[in-house]
Amino acid sequence: MSRTRTALAAGLTLVATVGLPAVTTGGASAAAGTLYVDHAPGANCSNSGNGSAAQPFCTVAAAAAVASAGQTVEIAWGLYPEKLEITRSGRQGAPIVFHGKPYDVMSNNSVQIGGPETPSSGITVKGAEFVEFENLGVVTNSPTPSVTVDGGNRVKFTAVDAYGALRITNGSRQITYARGDVNGAYGKPAIAVDGGSTGTVLTTNSVFSGGAPVSILADGAPGTVVVSNTVYAECVTAVALAGASAGAVVENNVIDTARYQTDRCADTAAATGIDVAPTATAGTVVDYNVVDPRSDGAPYRWADAEYPTQPEFTAGTGQGAHDFVAKVYEPRSLDGPQPKAVDSADETAPGMLPVDKTGDGPADDPTVRNTGTGKGYRDRGATEERNFGSVFTPAGPSRLLDTREAVGVPGTEAVPAFGQVDLQVAGVAGIPASGVTAVTMNVTVTGPTEDGHLRVYPHGAERPGTSNLNWTAGRTLANQVTVPVVDGRVSFYNHSGGTVHVIADLAGYYGAKGDLFHPLSPSRLLDTREAVGVPDTQAVPAHGTVDLQVAGQGGAPLDGVTAVTMNVTVTDPTEDGHLRVQPHGTPLTQTSSLNWTAGRTVPNLVTVPVVDGKVSFYNSSGGTVHVIADLAGYYSAEGRLTFTPIGPARVMDTREDKRTECCLRPAGTVGAFDALDVEIYVPNIAAATLNVTVTEPGTDGHLIVYPGNELMPAVSNLNFQAGETVANQVVVKVNGAHVTIRNASAAPVHIVVDVFGIQTY
């Protein structure tokens, strides 16, 4: 439901009728300038002045009495309990415009013509033409409609909320009412178009019945267009075309006639979705609507015959071929029905606007197949669905930053102590120049002169108290990082007293177009020590390659996999080196995924495109090494999850007291072979992107991160030696808002968890 303007403090009360002769199309030339209305204290208003910014009118009626073609009446925030009867006209190309200062959601300020305690008699446009109204609320609290057009021509209302009904009558022509809230009252239809009015366009409004038998009624009103409205008609008919209302268009509407919007009505016969009388069927088009069936009333009545289903309606009338009789709202889920109104509208319908009721343009929901006309992703109803995040495009690997080689930076200097590097990523290496919400990179630090850590975060944001890589002096190590993009850039901060070189290799980016993630329970796809994923137990030889089949493995489907996310670990390397994980069959790039020193076990999360169902591992060292890969999830063209980058935010630090939803976890280590429960309470969460850090371990070991309430898998996420601090990114499925972290070592450890993003449905 859209916003409801709230009346402000009461102002002056004036009842005025603007009854001066109309300026018709053949009248005098347009007057220039703007007339101002503002009765706020200190505004120096006067109804006897000229309506300048320095001395505005106190009432809208005073401005309306003198407004000429081409002039705008600019109305400041406030409550104006007036009766406005507009008879002055603009002309083609030079309308008179009544423009309210737009509603401000933060301060709840708006322009109100009348309010609950001091209602007006509404706005009546009588016999005038070429008049426009914008950003107003009108409250009558009486049987009088809030807005009436009586014999008007080419009158337009945009973002005008009528709390007390809208009536268009007496031969009015080409009236447009768009992007408003319209509430019926006192048993009258919320919208009534009658009296031979023609060419009325009702588009992109939220309409609420007021106890009348019909919510939107066109009676003897040919050519009425009812398009892209959301109609809540509790146990009454939502849209009715009566009398000589032929040639109408009823398209792209979302209609709910249920009791309380969800329940069966006591009088089901009264709760019809769309009712077209025999006298109104000629030339009328009904299509691309969603009619909720939960009232148990007939979705359709056409020429006095009722049709209980869409197929029967289409078969009997030839109408509604693209309609749905379905719930107008479906809660998002991983496997439930998709919302019928999303990405399914007829973009070519008359009266369609370039924006929705809130003023936003169309949004393509990547989780819903586009079935509409035109671009294919306009939504039905008054508002566009925007409750979704970004999707992933696997890219690279390609180098975005290397401070040793002046890649991404102007020189070859190391990042100084407590220094920062701002890296342009948008428009680089195939990343779009705009619309990028986050990037995934493999970030490597090398040559650090002192112990420290790196923080990667959105450009311009407050520097977080989190970390991405922790190092000891002289060591080279890497970690995958997913970070929000602001102004096309991300930032790297060297939190140490020495210098360090930083390298960043692109793995992919998030935006409006791309692939969707499918989290899986962790499973081992490759272990060269155990002949898992390979035919024998041989270590990968110096400068050797392993090709791994990932499609069809570990829960990933055989077809449609575009990329995989794996935790990759190297162990028992006989010489220093690094591993390159790449799409199968592609030329080797000068990038790296893991860096090691001889004898160490090193993990890193890797997201890599899949080609021919495979990925490849290249040992870029002069010695042998064993490689392990544990699958966390895969990407494909279809799915239900979208990514929202957040934070980074700390959700657990065992060195400090932590208040959870249920209780307080006092500061303390995670014991040997014990588990830590981490709560991530986000609606509809299915997976999380975490940076997990272990510190102060009493002995060598590893951590296992897995979904809550599942058996511990035979995988690993982070390997450590006694006394060191090590971090690794983890992408993990979330069950019941919980993730489990197992300390697979014989001594206590401290664990720190930072969240960088969430996958939600």
C-alpha cells in the first residue's frame, strides 16, 4: 500500500469559489511566471498581493482566482481547508498547473486540501480545460467527493490522493487521473465516471472501496481506460462497466475483492472482480489483469454471464488471454509459486506511464521470467516490485590491482603504513560503467614489512572495524572478498605500521543482470590425497593441471551451471608457489587464487566460471602440492535468490560478550572440537557471505562452517597453526537463521565473524 498523506497543523479556513470567465484556446497569450501559496508562520502571506515568492498568497483559492494559461501555482507544505471550484482554463501547451511541494517521507510533510479535523469541500473543476494538479491530498470527510470534474476537458491529476472519492461527470473529456490514492466513502464508489464522459484514463492508482457496491464504476462513459491500478474492493465489485461504456480498456490491474484482502466474503455474489454489462462489451478489451479468487466471488461477469476461471472467461468471450486468477500477493519462497503480477504486464496498453505510483521506473526482477510485452518486465498494478537484490556475473580472472606493477594505481609504491588505495572497478576489465552493486575479487597481500591486516570496504564509507586478511611480516597470503561498490570504486586500507603490496583479481560482479546463486550443503569434490575427483592419489606435479568436473556433482545440476563457489585448500606443498583456478579450457592468466610457502596448508574461497561443466587448477610452482576443493554452491541463469551487500558488520566475536535473540553469550573461547552457533536474523535469508577469522588458537587445526541444524560435513573452511590469526571468506547456506562453526582442533580458539552480504528469496 502506498503512503497516506497526514494532515498538518490547521491553517486558515477559507471558502471561496473561483468563478471568473474561462480563458479558452482562443484567449489571450499565456502569462509568464509562478504564483506562490504559503501560509506558514513567517511566510508573509497575503491574499491581496501578487503571489510572489516574497509575499505568497495565503490560500490556494486566491491564487486560482488569478492564474492564467501557462502559469504554475506553487503550493508550500501545509493544510489548506478550502473549497476550490476551478473555472479558469489554460490552453493547449500552456496549462494552469497547481503544483504541491512533493511529499517528504522523512518529515511527513505534504500539501493537504482539507484534513480529518478541518475537512474541505474538495476540488471541483467546472467547465475548465487544460488544468493540471500535482502532489496534493484532498480530504472531505463528507458525502461530497474529494475531487470532481464537471464538464471539464483535458484535466490531469498526478499524485493526487482523494480521501473521499473521485467523480468525473457531465460530458467531461480526456480526463487523466494517475499515481494517486483514491478512497471511497459514504457508500459511494471510490471512482465514478458517468454522465457521458469520454476518454477518461485511470492509471497507476491505488483504489480502496468505500462501502459502495462498486469500487471503480464507468456508467455511460465510453472509451474509459482502467490500466495498472491496484484495486482493493472488499466484498464488492472491483471494476464495473455499465450503460453505454463500450470501447473501454481494462488491463494490467491487480484486483482483490476478498474480505480483509485475504478471506472469503459472506456475500460472494457481490464480490465480482470485473463486471462488463451487455451494453459495454462492444470494442472493450480486458486482459493482463490479476484477480484474486479468495473472496470466492466470480472473477468475471461479462454480458451478465459469470466465469469462475480465466480459461472459461477466455473461451467464452475471447477476453483475458493473459489474465491470472491467483493471489495478488505471494510471499517469496525458495520453491513456492512466483508472483503473477511481476514482469508480466502489457507495456503497450493505453495509459501506461513511464514510472510507477511512487515515481520509480520499471525494475526487472531477475528471479522472475519476463512474460510481458515490450521490454517484458513491467509489473501489473500500481507499483513495481523492488524487493530483490543483485545477481552475479562471473568474470575473469583478470587483474584489477597490483601495486608492484602500477596496475590500478599510478605508481609501483607499496601501500604505506595506515595508507589507503581507492580502486576504480566500474568500467574496468569488462565490468559495466554503471549499475554495479558489488564486486568479488581475490585479494592478495605480499611483502608486508610488519604484522597487520587489510580492510576492504565501499569507497567513501566509514572505515569499518572489520578485517579481510590478517598477516605476519614477510608472508604472502590471499582471501576472496565481496565488497559493495560506491561511486564505481572500492577502498583498501593497510592497518599496519609497515608497508605492504596489494593485488586484486576479479572473479565477478553484481548488478541488475546476471546469474543466481544456489547454496548447497558443503561437499567435497576434489581431494588429490584420497582420489576424490581424480583417478588416483598423486599430488599435482610442478606446473601441472587438474581438470575437475563440477556440473552434476555435489548437488549441482548437470546443465546450466555458469560458475561455482568452492573452498579450495592446498596442503603438503614441497616448494613456495601459488594456485590458479580458472574456467576449463581457457588460457592461463597471470592471476592467483592461493599463495603458499613450502610445507603450509592454506585455504581460500574461490568463485570461478564453469566451461564444459569443468574448472581447472594449475600448480604454479616448481614442486608438488595436494589440492582439496569443497563445493559451497553454484550459479545458473534461473533461481530465487538475489544478493544484497551489507556492512561489513560484525555478528560474532567470542572475545566479547554477545547478545543474541535468545540470550547472552559471555566472552570466551570455543572449546576443542566444540561448536559455535552464529545467528543471522534477516527475513528470507538463504545464504550468507562471511569473513571468518580465527585467533589465539592453542594448536594446529581447522574450522568447519556449515548450515545450522545439519550434520557436520567432512569439509574444511579455514586452516591454522598454533598462535596465528587467519581469515577466510565463507559462503554458507543459512538454516533457520543459524550457521554452525566447528573448532576441529584439540585446543580452544577465538572466532570472529563479519557478514559482507546475504542471499535472500
